Amino acid sequence: MVNQFLDYLRLERNYSPLTVKSYAKDLEEFEAYYKNLEGQTLDWKAVDADLIRDWMESMMDRGNTATSINRRLSALRSFYRFALKNHLVQTDPAHAVVGPKRKKPLPVFVKDKEMEALLDPRMWTDSYEDILARTILIMFYETGVRLSELVGLDVTAVSFVNRELKVTGKRNKQRMIPFGEELTEVLKTYIEKRESLPGIQSDALFLTKKGNRISRRAVQSMVNKQLSRVTTLKKKSPHVLRHTFATTMLNHGAGLESVKKLLGHESLSTTEIYTHTTFEQLKKVYEAAHPRAGQ
């Protein structure tokens, strides 16, 4: 039965020899698993969904990743679809089996003390480039805006009277984001410097020294360079600063629903990933501080 399936992959589906070999290996491993079960005499026709789930559990116990397990399950599903279609089996036991969920990586963020060090005014000059870079960093850190939202800002998006930022997010949805005293001051300083640029004709809030709207790539390069001064994180992107904003808000008592609105998330489940991040931090604090945590 397995050989018929492999011939089908090779001759009718034109799969590469390497892919066919991979399918063969996965099926061999499953066959070895069920044939080695104590007190059972099974063949491919006698396999049921519970047996497949037990196989998956055994792989998890051995430390296999969700990606690896799902790949092997996919091979088994393909085999049984072929077998059922060609009347080699009467049922498809793999059809209803759900593979393990892949764990989403927790968002990385910059620590509070690292951001404090980076934004310390003594770290910066009064050049246009430094004022621009520091203002952009504080904008990301205090508002959590996306990169696309930041580069799309016009001067008219800023209300100093209400201390609000009008942001156009995904699918042109607009939201208002409040900002604090520090961003107010640095924005005023930056805009004053911006107005001194010769021949300004752009409405864009953030401009290059030549008076053009700043590009996404320029902001990415700027953020990477500046974060490298204070953190050893592998990823040093504007999105890391968005993660940092969300994590900082939650760590300092903000509600999940409030953070969701500030970030412009449509679903609360998207925001909930930051609660896992804060919990991980809580665990580290606990393990470092509690005298019996390491016992």
C-alpha cells in the first residue's frame, strides 16, 4: 500500500526523489510505531484516529517541535487520502486529527532602563539629524504607532492643544492617540528645527534634511542604529518599539482593552500576546527575588 502511494507521488505527481524519500521516512516511522505497540497486531487498515494522536503525543514527549509533528501528520493525511480514494482502506483515520499548534514567538521589547538611557538628552546633540531621530524614537515609544503610520503623518495630525495624534492605520481606519508632556516638548523642538529647513514644501511631519518625507527604510535604519547603542537584541526594528510601548503600558497597569485601542488592533486576541510577555517578565522577577524560587 505504501509503495503504491510512493509510486503515485513519483510518477503521477512528479514529486522530487528527495520529497518522496521524506514521505517514505515519515510513513516508515509511523508504521514502526504502531507495529511496536505491546500486545497489539495492527496494519494500515486497522489504524484509527486515537492511535495517530498517541503517536503525536509520543513525538511531543521526545521533544519534537510542532512544525516537525505537523509535517509528519501531513504525510499521513496524504497517504490516507490516496488510500481511501483508491479503495485500499474503508476510512481515513487521519482526516479529523488536528496537529499541535505552533507556538507564536513572544514579542521582543526594550527594557525600561535601556529606553531611559537611550532617550537621555545628554546622549544627543542639537543637530537636525539627532533631533529628528530622538523625536521619532520617543514617538514610537510613547504612542505605539506602526512604522507605516509614522511615516504617513502630516503636521496637521498633531494637536498640541489636546495632546492628541490623529493616526491613519490599516484599511484607512483613523484613531486618536494621546501623548504626554515629553513628546509635546520634543515635537515642538523638532517642528521648530523642521521649519528652519530651506525651501520646505511638504506637509509631512517627519522630513529628511533635504525636505522630503522620510522613508520607511530610513526610519528602519535609524531605529536599528540607535537601539544598537543600548540593547543586544537581535531584532532592532520600529516594531520592537511598538512591542515596547505595549509591554510598558501593561507592566504599569494599563488595561488590555485600552492598549488594544491605542495600538489599533481589531481583535483583543492580537493584544493578548503582550500579557504573555509581561507574565514572562513577572516569572523572571519572581525567580530572581524569591528566596525559595530556585529550590
